[in-house]
Amino acid sequence: MERIPLSEVKKRLAPFRNYDDKIKISPEAKVVNVSQMIESHVSILEANSGNKTYLPYYERLLMLLKVLESGLLS
């Protein structure tokens, strides 16, 4: 998966903070509250910078970003 600095991910996700619909980001994962997911995942990643244990939070943010930017919303 492409590595993008968290600051860039935050900038690119900013326009979607008020998105209200549910989004399927993978066959097994659905986001019910986009704003809450962005806020909580970014907060966790900033508090644990450099800790690879929290890499899944980063990866989920990238999956969300990819879906939102591509327009493949479900």
C-alpha cells in the first residue's frame, strides 16, 4: 500500500468530514460514521507516532481515502 504522510492524509480527508452515508471500504469493513472514524483514527495515530502496532489504523484511513476520492461509494 502506498505510503502517504499522515499530514497529507488529513488534508485529503478534510473535505469528507461531514459525509453522512455508510461506506464500504473493503468486503469485510463498513464505515458508519466517516467523521468519527477520521477523527478517532487520526488522534490515535498522532498519539502513537512511529508505533507499528497502530499501522492498521493508518491502513484503514488510506482505504477510506481511496474509496472517497475514487467516488466508489456504497
